[in-house]
Amino acid sequence: MQQINARLEYIMQEGERLDIIALRRYKNPDYWWIIAAASGIGWPLQLPPGTILAIPRDLNQVFSYIG
């Protein structure tokens, strides 16, 4: 399995959701699942504060991996 190497580490804050973080990072809230998958957390949009996320830096690398 190929690894996505270039990623940011981000700590969830109170009231944040993955779709909002995806909107800020990728300009598209529909990419929330990329952050969820890279962070190994499944598919929920709301997570407890303090959850550490892995956010891929390069969407082209993600999309080349999934086809």
C-alpha cells in the first residue's frame, strides 16, 4: 500500500468539523473524507477536541493513489 508522505498535523478545536477544515485547506468541503482517511478515524464529520488529524498537503498525490 502506498503512503501519502507530505501531510500536515492538525489538532481539532472545540466546534470544528472535518468538512469545515477541508474547506479551509482545500477550498472544498467535500474533501473531508480525505482528511478522515489520512487520519485513520473512519468517516465522522464531528470529532472531539484534541483529535490529531493528518492532512495531506498534495491532493494530486491523493487522487493518483485512489485512481
